Amino acid sequence: MEKNEVKIGDKAILFKLKSYNAGTIDLAELIGDQKIVLIFSRYFGCPICQVDLKELMTRKTEIEKKGAKILYITQSGEKVAKEYIEKEKINFPVILSSKDELYADYGLGLMTKEAVSQIPLKIKEVRKFGFEHGEYEGWEKQGPGQFIIDEQGTIIHALKGWLDIDNLLSVL
């Protein structure tokens, strides 16, 4: 379950993990250069996560123009992650984590009631795009979330739930 409750004003929890497409990512080395947006998805087979990824890929330049670097965390295994990285031309680091690693470190456990309540609306988007459920690669009850870390390594945005790019941009 949730190990931490990461809040605005907290120092970012550092990690050094391998990504599927950008080598080893050492958060401590990245802090200081620019703001960092941590996006915790669930896994690539999750159709709602596919909707969120589609929006992220459509709007990532808005985040990058604000001077922020995106780090994308997933529970997907290498085979599926590499397929999505290639198919979607993902150029930001995609990092593997289990529910007991980064998700727990950042206080993302069970999906929030608000995230659950948004599922029917999100399913309409899934149907609109024709997405289907892929491989089950993560904890089905895993809550997604987003965090922004400033140049001093402080959390300036913490949101549990599905991707909300407008909210991210308002903080950047």
C-alpha cells in the first residue's frame, strides 16, 4: 500500500532506474537543469492509459515549451513498452517500476475514488478511439498520478489520478 504521502513542498524522492529508451535515469542528476514532470501511468495495455498517452503525445510540446522534461513511469514489461515506444514515437524516458517501487515511494497505491468515478467518462474516450485492452501487466487497482519537480528538487505539483495536462501546464 501507500508508503508515503508526497505533497507540494516535499523534496522529490530520488531514484536511479533503467529506462526502456534512454539508458539509466538518475533523478538526482536531472534536478537543477529544468522542471521535471513525472507521469505515472499504469501500463500500456490499459485502454484508459492509452487515451492518456494519446493526449500526452499530442500535447507534449506544450509541456516541453514550458521548459520541462517528461519522465514516464509504467508497469509494462520490456516487450510491450518497446512496441509502444516505437509505435507512438515516444522520445521521453519510459521507466519501469512495480507498485512496490516508485509508485509506493510517491504515495500512489490504490486508485482514488475520484479516479474510479472518472472511469465511465474515460471509457467513452476509449470507445471513440477504438482502443482495446492489451496485456494485463500491472496491478489493476493501481492509481496513476503526476508530479512536477522544480529546479531545486521540490515537489510543486502532486496529483493522484488520470493525466490532466491542463493542470500540469497551469503549474509550469
